[in-house]
Amino acid sequence: MNHVFFIGAGPGDPQMLTLQGAEALECAETVFLPLPYDQTFASRLQGKQVLIPFDYDFAELLELIEKQLETANVAFLIPGDLTFYSPFQGIIDYFAERAEVIAGVGVANAASAKLKRTLDLPSVCNRALILSPKTLGDGEGSPQIEDFAAPGASLLIYMNNMPLADLAAKLRRGYGKDVPIALLHRLDLPDEVILVATLDTIVAACDGFDYFYLDDPTKKPALTFLIVGETLNAEVDGEWWDYRRKTMWKQRKEVEGR
């Protein structure tokens, strides 16, 4: 039985494929992907039929996949992974046991690595929240993004759909103070841009460029990710390390007899 593989492709850098994901991609004859993965994964797509899934209605897409599965495996390259804000759940449910999801390096993980920052730090940030302005504020009484912005919270913001100045103002009200913000545009792609500023200075740091393509008539995906919170510039000494060693690691070593 042939399978449909949903392969977590991270921000779009082929080096972030897992070994399992690379093997699944290799054995597929047809690959569905978003732009610009057709360019970044070009070396792994040679000889394969490459299609954009968003060019098809849902029923039409299912019919097309069914036909392709008669002769070979099919693969989807998924931005980030299936975990957050993925539109592919309905397709996975339809193909059931014929669908296989392969985890990838999510955008949040890639961003954390690029910034060299842990997103929850003892005594600095005690929670990391994944949010999207697109999914907040719908309906009376629904929470707004500023309701989640508070000291001690790291916010990971996907798919921003409001002007950056408005977003920064909302976050500023929530935090009640100026805190760091990192803007990662087209992370790990050739034209990557990373800006680290504060809520009060991020708009000026963008120098008039709209990294969210809000007014772009093509409605192309922005591929811009935001991280907000004190952890981005916190200074960490060895106190927490020594506390953990005394209260946990050292005791574990003694119990294990090492």
C-alpha cells in the first residue's frame, strides 16, 4: 500500500529535514509543497512531479492524491510541522492509515537555535505561549493578544495580520513595559533577515519595510516569525546550574552509585 507522507520541513532549509523525512521524500514520486520550497529543496526534487496544494479545492486535491497513490507514494512538505496552525489535518484524517506524519524541526525551535536563547528561563520567563493574531479576538469576549503579554511570558507569534506598530502597542500595554522582541523573516532561507529590538524600537528597526506583506496584492506568505519577552536579553549566571546540581543532579548521581 502506498502512503501519503506529511513531512515537517521547518522554515524551508533542507538541512533541517530529519533522516526519516529525507527518506520519505526520496521515495515519493509526487511532492506537494508551498513556495519557496520548490527552490530551497530543488536538489531533492529532481525527477519528481512538484505541485502546490493550495491550487486545488479540497475535494479536487483528494481525488488527485488518490489517483497518484495508485502507482506511487506522495509527499507533502509541511512548513514547520503539523503541530501549529497547519491546514493539512483534514487531508490526514481522510487518508487515515495511508497517511504518515513525520516530525520536523519547527520554526520555534529553529528560531530559538538561531537566537541562541532558551525561551523559558527560571526567574526570568516561566511560560512560553504560542499565539497568532489571526486566531485571537474572534467573537465577543474572546481574548486579545495583549491579554497574554505579561512579565515572565515569552510569546511566540505566528502569522501576524496587523501592522507592526499596532501589534507592538498592544504588546506594550500587556507587558506594561518595554521588553525585547525578535523578528525573524524567512528564517534559514538565503534572504533571511533577523532584527532584535524592543517593543518601543522595532518599528524603526524595520526602516519602513513591511515584513508581513500586509498590503501585498498577491497575499504571498510572509514567513515572518516573532518572539517577545525578557528571555531574549536576560543575563544568566551559574546560580541556577549550581542549585539544580545540589538539589537534583548530585543526588541522582549518589543514588545511582556513580
